[in-house]
Amino acid sequence: MGAPFDWSLMAAERNDPFRFRHFFNEIACRHLSCDHAELLPADSGKVSSEQFSEESRKALLLAGTSGKPVIDSRPERLFLPLFDQATLYGIAAVEGGDPDLYNKHTTRTLLDHGRAITADYLALSARAIDPLTGLFNSVIWRENLESCLARREDFVLVLLEIHPRARDAAHAHAYLQRAAGALNSIVGRGIPLFHFGAGVFGMVWHGLASGEARTLADVILYRLQRDGLDRVQMGQVWVKGSDDIGFVKLMDRAWGAVVTARQRGPFAKAVYQSAAERSRHPFRSLSPPEMNRLRDLWRDEEKFAVAALKCDRDRPDLPELLEPHLGSGEHLIRRESGEVFIFLAGFDRTRVPAAIKELQDKVAGGNERTFSAGFALFPCADFKRSEVPLNARKALQHTFFFGPGTVTEFNGVSLNISGDVYYNEGDMNGAVREYRRGLGLDPRNVNLLNSLGVAYVRLNRVKAAINCFEKALGVEGDNYMALFNLGSAWLTCDRDDLAVGFLEKALAVDDRIFDPVLQLAELYCRSGRYREVVELLDVDQVGRDRRADWEDAAALRCLGEAWRHLGENRRAMECLQQANVFNPRDSRVLSLLGELYDVEGQGGDIALSLCREAVELDDARWDNLYRLGLVLYRQGDRQGAVVNLQKSLRLKRSNLDGARLLEKIYRKTGKERLAVRIAEKVGKISKKA
């Protein structure tokens, strides 16, 4: 094994400008005062026919052959040749911006701008790459982030801390390379990914709504957990264009969020919140004066209710509207946040809604004066008196789902909703607390059971999660989420026999989501049901519009493995080569490709190199070690084959092909005693199979 370093100078490749498109656009816009610029290959034949009209393609071709700028009038666009010294490097497709750009600049001026753009772009690309991971580095990260701040853009800054549990430096390097490949395949080529060193990665998300950003964050953490990484923390900062913040302060906030996530669990996230944002949290603690006022009111009460009220439109005068209409036993507590608590002494479940409805009718003055309310009772289950105001606040959050002017009693669903708030913030322990208390009120609530199980999975408490999903199925046997979640959980525990059944049942209920299809395909691969893998994943039968990029990569990997075992080596190679484009550091893809290259006689050195790289990236996979042993044996290195096959069998004792090959090598090398011992193992494995 060589030193785990890459000393080569990483730079943009001529044939793949897509990766640097964000940075090229910024450089070109700075030089040309345009709105958008895209770098196209010098060979116009490599440009997709869907990207430009026929007229535009003719203009692009003319710019490439003549070496001069060409204006495309519909839409108004400039095709500007870019030269690296005397060589045509590419063509910039320029749109928008200064009108003079398209009708007043001379050819020479535009070409001079083009040379300046090329020089800046090549200089940036030469210093932008982290050699360890092949991702963008911290130098270009700072420039990119400061540019976003200068443009006053809205964006989400994301930091990921990935912990390598490593034996030595080489193992740590391989772990981080594998993590970088997995992360890059998940976020796709549309989001630039940066590595700062020491397993800290960064991203900037533009144009995502809050729900979309939460979903993407959950997908990233879920997939990295599925891919076998040990511990990943995510910190996020939501940046508004109006924020006055510098680079260093912004990074400090993001790192603070990572530290918070680190305290929450192995696959947790946290969003930076300012003091003002924390004060607006829906379930923030009451201030001491508010709590003291409530304690005075309930001190001698055996039975009472607390209602949390909020205007459906922003009105600061809700307390003034309410006070004249309060009846006997009703007391108003003003909150610092502008909300209102009503304490109802001696009220029970039947009286509270009527009392609140009466208040709503009295203060109504058109829609402007409507308010919504959530209320909680004491006594209630095992909740303390001091918890009742917060329960009312959770009921208020619950009632917002029903529209203006509604009143909702605190119940198990209220705790499901409050648990979801904590879950979306990345606080899994807080979510678990809420879901468990919700089940105390409503033990057969399937949504709560599923939610609690998913939170347990994120905390790596898989056995507890399985118990939740089984209880959910005990209530509702065909619940899709419970079936899917239970199948995934058993898959995590390496109980393929149980996982297959539940995932198949989930697909029978609903086949619109691709993830269970993918998990089932991986299970079929592991159990040798390769024809069924093809039936699940063949692109003629499963539309790719259902897949994200990472799903496509994993699907192609499974399909490639299936075709390989079905003897369709060419089709297998096509699938695996496509999967390798999505994630060049997927050890399973590299290992399978190495075996195929050897079988097809497409270069023994390449085959061996691919198999060795796969083992260096992930030596905890028995199949990577088996394929390396197999290729070494075919190439005459019996000793190397034995070493890797023995390691493979230690990881998976039921590896029948590996055991048979090891027996064969022992017999050929005259080691009969070892061969007999392995033959006995082969017999035992065959009987179990």
C-alpha cells in the first residue's frame, strides 16, 4: 500500500466544466457585467441538443470555428470564445446585464475580456481542490461565502462534522474519502461541496424553502447513517440578505451549531438561533413573573385549566379586548411575548370550550378580532401543575392546524406536533420525550409510535425503534410507514430474512416511493435473488423521475451486481460505470468493476488497482476483500489471495464462494490439512444454506 496522499495539482478538466459552473459564472459576470454566464466545451458537439435551439447551436458552432464572438438574437445571448494563450479552451454563453455588451463592444475588447476570464478561472481552479477528497477546499470556501455575503443573498450555511474511527492515518484518509464520495453523491452536482480538513465539510444552499432544507438535511443524515458512517453532526445557519455579519462571525455561529448537534447524538443536527429567535420558540419556558402569577392562582385549586390565546391577526390589544369580559374564576395573565394565558379555576373538560367560545363571541369585531386557543387541564395523567401552561401552549400550536378561531384541548396529537418541532430542529432527545409522553395519553396512536421509532433510529437505538414499529403494526397491520420503517430497522440489524418480508409488504401497500424499492433490491442482491433485482430496477420498468441522484447511483450499483451474477457482463459494466460517475469512491462499485475488468480481460493491472482501492476505502466489507482475493488468485498471487480470503471469511463466515476458493488454493499448494478443515466449513455452510 502506498502513502495515503495525492500530490497532484488538481484543476478543472476541459471536458467537465459543470463542476465549476458557480465560480465561472461569478468570474464572467464580474468581467462582463452580465446576469449569467455558462462555460461550454470548445467542441460544440458535446453540448446537449436540448440546451439550445437550432439557431443558437449554429451561433455556438460559428463562435467555435471562427474564434470570434457571435451574438444570438433570440434570446439575446453572446457566445464568447475563451482562449488559453493560443488554444481555444471553451465558449462562454453570456446572457442579460449591460445592453452595450451585445451591440457596442468591439470584437477585440470582448476577446480581451475572454482571455481575462480564462486566466482568472484557471487560476481559481488550480488552487480550489482539496487533494484528499477531490472536493473544493477552504480557500475557495471563504471566497465563495464572502461573495454571497457581499451580494446580500439569502442562503443556508451548512457544516458537517464526520468522525473517522480510524486505526491510523491511512485508514482515516480512506474513511474521509469514502465519506466525501457518499456525501457528494447525495447532494448531487448542483450543490458545491467543500472539505476544510479533519472531516469538516461545508455547503451553501440557495433558493430552498424551510421545509425543503429540512428534508435535504434529513436525507443527508439518513443516507450517511445507512452507508455505515459512525457519527455525523450537522450545523446550520439561516442567513438573510439583510443580516450584517462577517465571514468569521458566521463561521463561529455555524460551528456553535455543530457543537450543539454533537451533544444531541450520533446523527444529529442543530440550527443556530439568536437570543431573539430563542425567545420566540413556541415552547420556550415561561418567565419567573409569569410562573409566579400562575402559582399564586393554582395554589389552592384541586382542579383547573390554563388556556393559551393568540390573535389570528397581529393585534397587540388582545388583553385589553378580553379583560372586560372575564367571568368568575377566569384570570388573565399577560405574556411578555404578546400572547395571553387565561387561568380557569375549577373548570373541567366540558366547561372550558364553552367559556372560550363565549369570550370569542364577546370580543369579535369582524375577522380582525378572532383568536385561537389551546387549553390544558389539571389533573391530567402524570403531568405536574407547572407543566400545564406549556401543555396549553402545545395545544395552541396544535389548533393552528385547524384554522382561525379554533379551540383545541391538549392531547396525544399535541405532543406529536411538539415532538415534530424538536425533531425538525434536530433535537432527537427532545422529540423522544414528547412522543413518549404523547403515547402515555394515547398508547395506540400509530403516528406517535412511528415518530418515536424514527427518532430512536436517529439515536442509534434500533431495538427500541423496532419495538415501536411492531406496536404500530399491532394496531394497524397494513400501515405503510410502520412496515417500511420496520423493514429498514431489521436491515440495519442484518436480519435480512425479516427485512425482506416487511419491505415487500410495504411495497404492496404503496409503491410510489423509491427508497423501499432500493432497499429491497439491496436485500435481493445479498440473498442471490438477482433476477428479482432486475425486475425491480430495470429502467424500462421503474421511471427515473422517481429517483434522486443518490438513489440512481445505488440503483445502478445493485443492477450492475445483478447483471454480473446473471452472466450479463457488458450490461453490468455499463451500469457500474454510470454508478461510478455519481460516486467515484463507492467501494462496492470499484470492487465489482475490478472483478469485471479482470473477467473481461480489459486490463489486469486496472482490475487489481480498482479492487485494492475498494479495500483501502472500506476494509470492513467482506465482499471487497473476497473480490480482491479472487482477482489476485486469477493473476497468480496465491499468497495475497489467501490473506484477503481469510479476512473475508472472518467478516462473513457464511461466504461459501470464498471458502471454496480458499480450499482450492490450499489443495493446489499442498496444504491438505488446511484444505480438509476448510472443506468441513464448506459442508456446514452448504447445509445451512
